[in-house]
Amino acid sequence: MYSILPIYTYGSDILRKKTKKIASIDDSLIKLIGDMFLTLHSASGVGLAAPQVGKDIALTVIDVSAAEEKKKIKTPPMVLINPVILDAYGESVMEEGCLSIPLLRAEVRRPSEVLIEFMDLNMNIRQIEMKSYLARVAQHEIDHLNGKLYIDYLDKEEKKKLKPVLEKIKKGLVETDYMLAETPSSKSQKKN
């Protein structure tokens, strides 16, 4: 049985750490992957990285099928273990959001195509070329594994505009229709 996990938000230390590589697959990892997919779907997201659910490991799950419904594309859900971007080319600007930064969205410039190396559930090393929206989602999730958030790509003026909402998120003063983990500042807010 899988469980919905709380999502860690902006201000949580785990979102700024570089994750550890996964050396082997066991039942607890398989359960975590199932939990992550359930959490992702219940939050209506398209990608979720392990740090977003409080785990310091290089793992991400992606399911863009809901976003692709209108198109005739059917990309199966993906599990990327220890993913690394080997090559990136092209450029696109698109609005991004993040389950760890609720209520905010911003235009982000990223490569439009990427070549990613990762391990599958059998610990086989694989490579996959991704384009367009899928490439963007994968880059966003791999950034999480390296302690980077999409807001890090914004210039000073854009970040300044977002600061009041980021402070609210940091203090745990936002409401979402999915479960959030308590941040250190939200815990101290409750004590006061």
C-alpha cells in the first residue's frame, strides 16, 4: 500500500543539498517510488524529486501524461535513478511552477533538448533524449537533485517581486490542496 507524502517547501534545507547516488534497489526504494507517484498525482504535478519528500537521494519520478492529454502524445511515467544531463542544446522560455514553491510561477529559460543518462529499476545504465516539455520537466527535477530551484534562474528584479510570497512559503503561511511538510520556520511560528 502506498502513502501520500508531505512535500517540503522553499526554506527547507533538504531542497538546497546535493543528493547522494543510489547504489542498489531494495523494497524500501520501490515503496518510496510508489509513494512518490501517488504524491505526485494527488498534487496534480508532473515531476517530483526525492528531496521534495525529504529524501536525500538521486531519484525523480516524472509523469507528464495529464499535461499531454490534449496532444496526441503518450509519454509513459518515468523513474530516473542517478540522472545526469550529458548534453543540452537549443533554447526555450516557458512558465514553470513547483510543488515546493506553491502559488508562484515564472518564465524560465532552459535548453529545449537534453540527453540524459540514468539508471532504470534494474540498475541498467540508459540514455534518453528528451525534447520540449518533457526535457524541461526533467531538467527541473534534476536541478532538485543538485540543490537548485527554478527561481535561481531568475534575475534580481524578478526575485525581488517574488520575495513576499517566498517569505510566506518559508514561514508555512500558504495553503495548498496537497500535504506540506513543516518547515523549521513554520514550526517556530506555531510555538509563538
